[in-house]
Amino acid sequence: MAGYVIAQIDLKSKEGYKEYAEKVPTTVKNFGGEYLVRAGEFKSLEGEWKFGRNVVIKFPSYEKALEWYNSDEYKQIIDLRLSNTEGNLIIIRGV
């Protein structure tokens, strides 16, 4: 079963986030991941959707998604995201 990373973020520093955005796709690809959603237009229809940027990444498995997130490769850049954004991120098992 696939694993998905789902993130909602707002940029605190667009310039600071730029380096992360340039580096993260390679880490995703190295773990078999592919972007399904990377920002884009959306319309909130129910509830509160507090963040303006949405990302969905599909990995071959839930375990592979966790492996990516916990990898040394991703650890090298995660602070670029955390210090330049505010948001939520989950990893969820798909069907």
C-alpha cells in the first residue's frame, strides 16, 4: 500500500524557503516518491483550512514515506522548511 505525505503550509520567508524547495524534490525522488500536488489553486469548501500551500507526495509504501522523512538526506534540509514555514504535516497509509 502506498504512503502519502500531506502538508499544509504558509511561508514565513519566501526567500528562505526557496533553498528547501530546490533541494527537497531530489530527496523525494531518491525514496521513490512523486509529487501529486505541489501548491496550486484550491477552494476550501468545509471547515477551516488555515494554510495556503498544500503538498501531497505519494511513496511506494507507508514505510518508504517514513524512511524518507527520517533519512539523513532529508534531515540535512528539514530545518530550511521548519524555520521558513508554519504548518502541518502527516504521513498516512493509503489503500
